[in-house]
Amino acid sequence: MRMRIIPVALLAFALAGCSEPSHYKGVGEVTWQGAPVEDGQVVFLPEDPNVQPTAAKIVNGRYEAKVPPGRMKVEVHGQKDLGYNAAMHQNTKAPFIPKEYNAKTTLAFEVEKNDKNVADFHLPVKK
């Protein structure tokens, strides 16, 4: 009896390893007025309310994220270093990308079920 349990358990484990991934690689560039966004964040907000949002750090105008598949609303946040603040004993930062690209965004992207998703955001968007 014990010998039958092992093959069944191994088959179940092997099948679980063959399942489709839940997140896929997404990469891209982020610029503001033609210059790379040095520091910020790209947030992918799924249209499906049952799927969790994903955020990726922007470093030197580039980001990389693992994102669930499907249609995403995209928020872009950029921060400018204001230098050292003696009262706060630290460097301070301030947002510089307008709300039309984050809190009130109309940016969107469709994440496909592969690791070749490229979404560049060259802002402001020319209308």
C-alpha cells in the first residue's frame, strides 16, 4: 500500500510544477520631458479587482517587474531629490510627475502571458 502512495504523490508534485506562472516579466523605459526618470515607481493596477497591484522601482529611467497577465491601468510616479534638509536630518524628495499620470491616470497596458512585455512611458504624452 505504501508503494502506491509515493508514485501518486510524485505525479501530483510533477503536475503542480507544470502549471502556468501567475506573473510575467515586464520591462520598460520611463522619461519625463525627454530625460530619464532617475527615481520613481511604476504601478500596475489590474482591471480585475481580485488581482493584486504590482509596483516596480524606476532606477535611471528603467524598471523591471513581475506582473499578472491582463489589462492594467498604469501609474507613473517620479521623485526629485531636493537635497539635505537639516531640520529633518535627511535628504528629502518631492514628486514631479503630474496627477494625470498617477492618481488620475489614463495610461494602460495589456500584459501578455510571456516574459517579453515591454511598456515604455515617455511623458508627457503628446495628444
